[in-house]
Amino acid sequence: MQIDIEANSTIGEKSFFDGRFLVKGSMRIDGKFEGNILLVDQLQIGPNARVRTEIKATSVVVEGVVIGNIARSEEHTSELQSH
């Protein structure tokens, strides 16, 4: 089952990101992501994705592998602006 979101930012299937990522809007991960925190409004993790981080998001769709905690956040726009 695939649920598509219109992503502002994408980490492609052959891409790797290591670090802290703050996104205003939506994001799709099809590759690998490792970091301290991923703060995003809407997140879709594709079937081939591997993610190792703490996630804060208003909505998350996970089809791949996530190692870490996922916290649902009603509003974190102010957190994005304060960083």
C-alpha cells in the first residue's frame, strides 16, 4: 500500500543524509537518513528507505524501516522558527 504526499523535500533512493533535518512542509524519504532529529510536518518513508533518528511530525506514513522514536506533534512550526 503506497500513500503519496506532495513532498517539499525528498531524499532519493540512492541518496544518504547524515545530520539534523528541519523541514517546513512535507518530506519523502526513499533512501537512507541518519541523524539526531527529523522535524517535519508530513513525512512519508518509502518501502526501500532506512531511517535511524528521532522523528517529530504531525503525520507519518512508514513503509520502510525506522529505528528510533516517532512522536506525533500537533504544532511544531514554532519549533522550526526557533532553531
